[in-house]
Amino acid sequence: MIKKLFISLTIVLLISLIVVNLNGEKDIIHINTLNEVDLVEEIPYFDAIDSVQLDENDKVYNMRYYTEASYLSTDRRNFIYRVNIKNNRIDLLKEIPKEYAEVTALYYSNKDKKMYMGAYGEIPYGDEMPSSYLIRFNTDMEIEQAVRIKYEISNFFEVGDKIYAECNSEHERRRLYMENTTNIRTMHEIDKNNFDLKKYEGSYIFFESYEMENGNIVIIKASDENVKRLMEKKGGIDVIVEMIDNKGVVLSINEVKSVYPNNIDFVELPNGNVVFNLEKGQGYNPKDQVYIYAKDGDGYSLSHKDKVKLPYGYYYSGVVKDKNNIGILVNQIDPSEGKNEIWMFDENIEKLIKKYEVDNSDEYTTTWRVEIDGDKNKLFQQNGTSFRIGEINFSK
């Protein structure tokens, strides 16, 4: 009896130690700065608005700069930076012409090797849609064509040989400040020859897509009728998660109920699995849900990693890797705090192994993007006036 009691107490003690270890003090993980550039020195504030993938190592970022006095004026400036994680390079490409006051979306097509952009011609005020533009850059990143349109472009998607622009019926600022909006998203195919938006035909609205290294494409989409009906109720949306090959053949299709398809980040792991997130809530405490598309025989299967419970006040920001273990990078919602954590799981994202607190080396640093480069983890960071590439070093 005493022996059984001793064994039971030992088990309870071990469990308690594990719980304390996972919920108490966290190990500090350090980031080595590999390259850092000052942004536009005379303008103290900037937003990293959007990024486009040129290839597995290269990304182009749109940075929007402003002063306190110019935040709501046309004095803001937009620049394009190019970042190569393999060579740890950050290069300023050029300034976007001032007639495009606010960039709303960027996209790079690997098929025609050109970049597409949506932009306002003026800062929007009131209810009316401001002048909006669809713009195409040539291979030298010079504006090749621009056409005025009557929608706000919030995203681009490429499926097969077609490129679509996701458009909103109302401008972003109206949606932010008005309680009662009737914004409807529609998808318009881009007419590449006449360079304009084709008439909306309906069917599905694409929220996000990701092209894998093997050419397969993961698409997050929903029926337009479903989106219209649920947006009127301010509720979540039933989305379809679909994987197709480069010929459009469906490899896997799943439905995910009642989510907000906002700020979706895809990370492809070296084993070919794809990890991404969908939100269960909005506002200052989004409850990010982590999903993984894993190779399953000749196909793929989608699993919801419901054991990944993000702490209050934090949001999902990507995935890092340490040997076979997968770490979920989370950012504190208030970027002025500059706090990040890494929650390390096993390779199936089932068992929580360890938590790390990221030492950003200085206050007000936000880690907002992570890329797995072989056995290394590269991070993109900002701290107000600088843009840097860092690398995480886990303890050996």
C-alpha cells in the first residue's frame, strides 16, 4: 500500500514539474543580426504593408513611410525593398510614384515574371471609393501599365494560367470606422492583353493561396454567396481548403467551419508538409488555429492542431524548426512591447516540449516574418527605423 502511494506521489510530482516547466520560466533564445539597414532616415515611422515571393530565397516588400503629420495625407511615401534570405541581403529597389498614394496589394507572377499592384490614387475619406488602380511592373520593376478601376484591390491569386484580383466594394477606411458596412468581396480575372479587370462572373472568392516547391497549390476559398450571407451577420465563414496540382487536378479538399480567413501565413517544411493558420476570432485577441497539410500516401490530409493554444494577447506569426521539432512563433499584439515567444512542439505538432522567450536585443523590435532556410531560421524584424535579417540559434 505504501509502495503504491509512493509511486502515485512520484507520478504527481513529475507531472507537476512538467507543468511548471511549460508554464513557468522560459528559456531565453537569442537572435543574431545578419544584416540591418536604416530605412528612410528623415521619416521616423513605417509600416511593412505587403510582400511578394520572387523565388524561394527572394522577397519584395512594400514599405510605407510617414510622419505623424502625414499619416492621413498624401505625403506618405511607398518604397520597394528586395530581401534575399540566402545571401542575407536587403536592397532598396525604388520609390513608388507619388500618384499612387497607398498600396493595397502586391503580387509577383512566376509565369510571366512580372509584379502586379493595387493602389489608391489618393487617401480615401468619407464613404466614396477613391480613385483606384491596377498596375503592372516589368522585369526591371518599372511601371509598365496602369489602369483606373472602380474597386479596391486587396489581393491577387494565380490559378493555372489565370491571375485574379480580389476586390472590395468599399474602401478599407470606411470598413474600419463604420459600424454598418455592406462590403462584398468579388474575384475578377485580369485581362492580360487589354490589361483591365474582366466582368465578375461569380462562383468562389479566393482568400489566400500558396504554391509549394513541387508545384502544388494550396487554396483557401469560399463560395461568394456564403461570404455575402455571413459577412452581413458579422460571423465567421465556412471556407474550403483545397490542394491542386499545377494542372488544376484536385489532390485534397476539406471544409473548415466558421473561421476568419485573415492574415493567413503559410510555411512549407523541408519534409514537404505545409503549416498555416486561420483565425477563430477578430480584434485585439484573435484565436489563431494552426493547421497542417501532411503527405498521406499518394495524397495529402489536413489536420487541425487544436493542442496549439496561443497565449492571450499573442498571435501566430510563423513556424521555426529545430532538428525534427516544430516551433510556433508568436508575437505580442502590441508591437511597441516587442515581445516574441517560440512554443516548441514535436514534428507532428502534437506534444508541447518547451517554451522560449525571444531576446530581441532591444525594445520595440517586432519579429513579423520567419523563413526556414535549410537547417537555419531566418527572421525579418523591424524596430521603427531599421529593417533587419536575423537568425535564431537554438542551444545545442
